[in-house]
Amino acid sequence: MKLILFDCDGTLVDSQNLIVSTVEATFAAHGLAAPPRPAVLGIIGLSLEMAIARLLGADAHRADEMAASYRTLFLARRATEPLEPLYPGARDVVTRLSERDDVLLGIVTGKARRGVDAVIGGHELLDRFVTIQTADDAPSKPHPAMVQQAIAETGVEPRDTVVVGDTTFDMEMARAAGAGAIGVGWGYHPPHTLPDAGAETVLSSFHDLPPWLDRRWNVSEATRNIIGEGAA
């Protein structure tokens, strides 16, 4: 059995506009100049308090109060704005992979579980994932705990696990847990930074993921059919 763990923001879901606008509103509410957009994109994937602290720099001692403000503003905005969109191909690939008998899917994200339920549930994909690890459950990326907990829940070996993500935090987390690391080029960290952080490859399209995984695992269509028959 293989385990594929997806990051959420920047990998499955394009949430950058909502995140950036909420950071801007949070900083304004506290009388601070908003950080530049590239800086905000650079911290997506970290747990909220750590992300805000990095943006604050010398004012990092204000991270907890500003994180609380961010949560309030974010929930209010989500209630009135369109659901953050899935990236092209995400629904199809996640659905097809979840229907295979040799694969389990999970999520490892810096979002809170409430946020995952809202956005992934809003897209009606929650039931495709057998394990969901969030900032509520573990230290922030790049700490390996989320991957380790997903491995423990599913019983899949680290060598048979891969993390699919858009940030250096995802790649470093995967490597620290002994899992494979697959970068995606459509997210929030520059794609050229991912190999140095441990990415085995950087995909340019969601539809490149299944064939790349099959080559990595040397799984043919005939083998998948045999696995499926054996599991029936």
C-alpha cells in the first residue's frame, strides 16, 4: 500500500487572494503597514502564529493577538466570498487516485481542521482522504510530526509515502519524516527552490502526478488490476 499526502493551500486549493487580503486587513486593524504580497505567499504553509511572527519580524511578540484577529477576519470573509478554487486537475486526479486499491490519500496542512473542513468539504472531497493532519494536531511544518502521524494512522511505511506540496516547508517536512517529496510548480514558493529543499521532481500539471508516481513505484496498469482483484 502507498500513501500520498497532499498539502492544501497552494497545492490542492488556490487560496492566495483570500489569505493575502486577510493579512492586509489584519495588519491594518493593528495600525501596521501590510507586508508585500511575495512575503505573505512565502509564509503560506506554516501554522498561523508562526507565519504571522515571521511577517512581523521585530514585532513578533504581537503574533498571538494578531493571529486571533486574522482568524476572526478570515471566517467573516469566507462567509461572504466565493469558495477558494481547486487547482486545474485537482478534483479529477484526487478522485482517480482515491479509487485505486493500492493507494491511500491524506492531507498535511498548516490550516486548522475547521478550515480544511470548510474548503475541502465545500468541494465535496473530504471523503477521499483517510487521514487529515492539521495545525491543530502537530507542530508547524517543516517539523515532520504531521507526516509521522499520518503514517502511524494508516500503517504505511515511510518509504511508501510521498508528500505532494508547493513549498520548501513541505519538502523539508517530507524528508525529515523519511518520506518522498514531490513539488508542484503552480503554488506559492518559486519552483526552482524546491529541489534544494528535497523535491525529487517538480510537476507542472496535476495530471502529471499519477504517471510520475507509477514510474516511481514501478506500478503498471496490469499490476494495479491484480492488486485490485486481490483486494476484492
